[in-house]
Amino acid sequence: MSRHPINLVARPALLALLTFAVFMPAAFSQQKEQKDWQTLAANDVVLSAMRAELDRSKSQLKMDQVAAPYYIEYRVFDVDQYAAEASFGALRTDLRTRLRFLRVVVRVGDYKQDSYFGQGQGMVDFMPLDNDMQAMRHELWLATDRAYKAAAESLTAKQAQLKQLTIDQPVDDFAHAEPVQSIGPLASLDFDPQPWKKMLQDASDLYKSDPDLESFESRLSFQVVNRYFVNTEGTVVRTGQSLYELTIAGSTQAPDAMSLQRDTGFTVGSLKELPSASDFLARAAKLAATLKELREAPVAEEEYRGPVLFSAHASTTIFSSLVGENILGRKPELGKNARTTGAFAASYKSRVLPDFLSVVADPTLAAYGGEPLLGHYDIDDEGVPAQRVPVIENGTLVNYLIGREPIRDFPASNGHARSQVPAGGPVPHNSNLIVTSSQPTSKDDLKKKLLDMCKQRDLMYCYSVETFGPRLAPRLIYKVWVKDGHEELVRGAEFGDLDTRALRSNLIAAGGEAHVDNHAQTIPHSIVAPAILFDELEVKRANANKDKLPEYPPPAIEK
């Protein structure tokens, strides 16, 4: 069959028909999608109350001699949580809680300069648990009225303070953002607590294996949070998130009265990802055993300076503390000319890590290497779509994580505004922070490199760190003896110079296998990092807290 070219210029009717045929499915899909989210929103009483009262506030909220708001947002956190705790084999806490919190922000002024300052940063209150639309609207009305009055006073106070300051490089107070409509499924907390309570009791009952344990506890925290967000720009977002935590913690004292603590646990996003009872008991038994080993371990030497190897697990703690906290684009206090706060405030486009390391923040990832990530979300807590952000490229800081509060050189959000439950305001925060090396080294080669460096410096041993406690205090730290490579657990050590400078200048190698560390506390996020090797760090004996030993023995354990 012959085919003749179509003269579209000569056949405008045919062109119109083809155009309609091409674009009709896309247009129909968009209309259907819009209809779907509007239907879902209309069937949700919480969202309906928020949208109805927002519309009323937008059209009617105005005080005499005060400008009308240019922006209003409503945020609701619907929290359902269950917490239980067992100690010494007995249940100590068994609590189910349901709460709804409301947060209202009213901004007076404009995007360049507004009232989000001091008391004008929002009003928080309880929201009715019953799906009573009238009661919800009443709470929203009262909170909006208070927020508007506070905003008016805050803008006046802010403008008065600005007159006394000299700001070299002014930055807008609020960034524009395209409206987003997304109605996600609601999360629910549906489980039988009895098996979990028994598991906690059985795990904490393992204290009987060691009469010198001073505490041995197991805890769980199951929580679902449904977030609702609407604003006068047209954004409507509903998201649901589930968090499940299991924790084992214990403490003991060494013969010299040094206090020793250990904890371990599981933090996941779904019930099916939690361990079985046998796996949890095995983890508890291992923790009890390491406490005994710590109690019997020798104290670290007075002083050491040399190579130190950190496991991938320990590495995630280092990057969380020294990088994660310093890449957040927080606007400085009024009148401060710095770009942001933290140790990397003046490091934009400067080297902060070795050139073989790069860091990205990627909330669009739900898993890494088959491991689930808690820092995954589609839309942040200001209604901005999640974005993959290269933060450090080949050692150089190229981005900060920011929300809709601009900082110098970063006028728009990159989708990293996060709110703390139950009713915190959105702030820049980590999502999934992933550290990778362009020169990965195997686990065996990292240890070999560690021992070779020690030999070159005539050191009898060097150090390897498995895990940290608070404030970068090593909890499991080992002497690695150069002669035969065997490892010896020690206690009471601390680092004298493990800081951002050491991270930039003394980190010389990184592994290829990464560890995923999920954090549910404060704001859910994940850190992914490989093992790392420093060529020189100071390890010294800590000025450890030494309480008095108990005056008399514990009660006998009945068999």
C-alpha cells in the first residue's frame, strides 16, 4: 500500500483533529486526577474543615489598620501511638495514645518581608478527635484569630528592629512555591499488642543471665502519623506514615565503678519488617554479653595518636553529627550576615571532605541496597515535592538543604522542610543522607591498610571503632594489635579531635559496603555510609563518670 505525505498546511481540519487526538488523553488524565483528589479531599472531614475555614479566613480575615494576610497555612497532625516497656522481666509501661494537634501560621506583609518572627511563627492547639466538622472549624477559627494578631505585632516589632541593623545582603523571608494537590492513603495502627508485650518481657528477663547487670530494659514504640496541610496558595496535601521501633538497653558497672551502657534496636516503616521474637531475643542476649565483656575489659591507655578505623555503623554516626547537622540551610538570626548557621556556614563551594567522597540527600528513595529508608517522602511538610539534592560533590560543598525560608544564594526550597511531631514548625532537615566513595576499598584491605600504617609508625596497636554512644563517645572500641591483627575490647576511651577539620584533612580511605542507619526520633531520616579510615586521631582516656558501686548485692535470682 502506497503512503502519501500529509500536507498539514493544506489540511487545517485534519491538523486540528490530530492535535485533539494527541492531547485529549493527557488532558482527560489530568482532569480525572484532579477530580480524584478533590473527591478524596471532600470525603475527609478533617481536610474539609481545614479547607472550608481557610477559604473563610482568606476572604474575611482583616483587622482595622492592619494589612490582610498574604499567606495562611493550616497543619494538622493526627497521631496514634502505642508504647510499652519491660524491665527485669516485668512489664512497666503499657500505653495507647491518640492525639490531634493543630498548627496555624498567618503571614502579614509580603514574600520579601513578613511577620514570621518571634511570636508570629504560628499557634499550636489541640484538634478534636471526633470528626465533628463544626468543632474543628471552631478550633481553626480561634487559632487563626490568635495567629493573625500575633503576626501583626511581630511584623511591627521586626520592622522596628530592622531599622537599627545594617544588613549587607538582604534575603527574602519566604519563597514562592507552586501549589500541589496530593491526597495519599491514611495510615492506621492495627495489631495485637499481646505477642509484643510478651517478647519485651522475655527479652528483659535475660538480665538473669548476669547478676551484675544494673538495668536491662526492652521497649517498643509503634506510631502512625497522618499529616494534613493546606495553604492559601492552593496546596492541599495529606500523607500517612508508620514508624515501628524496638529497643534493648542495659547498663552495668566495672569493678572500678565506671558506668557502662549499651543499646541496640530496630527502626522500620512497617510491622512486617520487624524481627521475629527469636531474632529479638538473640539481639538482647548479644547485648547482655557485650555488657559483660565491657565490664571485664581493660581501660584505654592514657593517650594514643595514630590511625583509627571506623565500621560502617560507626561511620553513619560520624556523618550524621559532623555533616548532617552542618548542611542544613537555616536562616541566621535577624541582623546576622552569615549565609546559614553551623560549621559549614562559610564553606559553600569549599572542600569539606576528601575529594573521593560525595554526599547526596535523596528523599525520593524508599530503599538502598534492599534496606528500607525512613527518610523517604514524596512531598515535604511545606507542600514542596521531594528533590534529590547533591550536597557534597567530590569533597566540595555545593548545596544546603532548605525549605521555603531562603538563605543567601538559595532563593527557593529544595524540598527539605520537615516538621517534628506532634506540632513543630517546618525546618530544614535531612531526608536520606547517602555517602559514597569514588575509590571504594574492601573491608579486608581497609584493615590491612590500618595495620600497615601502624607498622610504619612503630605502633604496637591501633584502634577500631564498632559503634558510638551519645556525643561521639565510642561504646565498642578495640585495640587492633599489629603483631597478629587480633582485636581487644577496651573501655573508657574518647576522641580528642574527631571534628569537621579531621573529617576534611585526616580521612584517607572509605569502604565499598554501606550501612543503613534509620532514625525515628525527632524527625524520621536515614544515614547511609561506608566504613572510613583516618590516618591520625587522638584517642585518650575519658574522664568517665564513676558512681559508687552498690553497697550490697542484688536480690538472689530464683531459678
